[in-house]
Amino acid sequence: MEDGEESAAAAEAALGLSPQLFVDEVRDDIANVSAEAFEYCLQLRQWPHPGSSAMPQRPRRLRSSSE
């Protein structure tokens, strides 16, 4: 190893930096975001959507007695 590479490796070791640790952290973050997005979509699916029978209906206009 050259001196520059040795000092870089020593600095990484002193700071606890590791390429594998970085990759693992990024993969965990992606998995968490994906899981949260999936949960969000499931929650949206449970909400009533326009046209469904679960949506509250607008009250019908009452006919006036003069009609």
C-alpha cells in the first residue's frame, strides 16, 4: 500500500467507516421506505373512493309543495 492509501484506511478505521456498512445502511433505508409506502397504499385502499357504496351520499333535494 502507498502512504496515502494507508492513511486513508487508518482514517476510515478510526471513524468506523466501512463500504459494507454504508451499503447495508442504504439497503435498510430503502427497505424501510418501501415498507412505509406499501402501508400507505394499503391505507389508501381502505378509504372509500368516489362511487363506492361506502361514500356518504349527498342528500336529495326535497320537492317543494308548489311543484
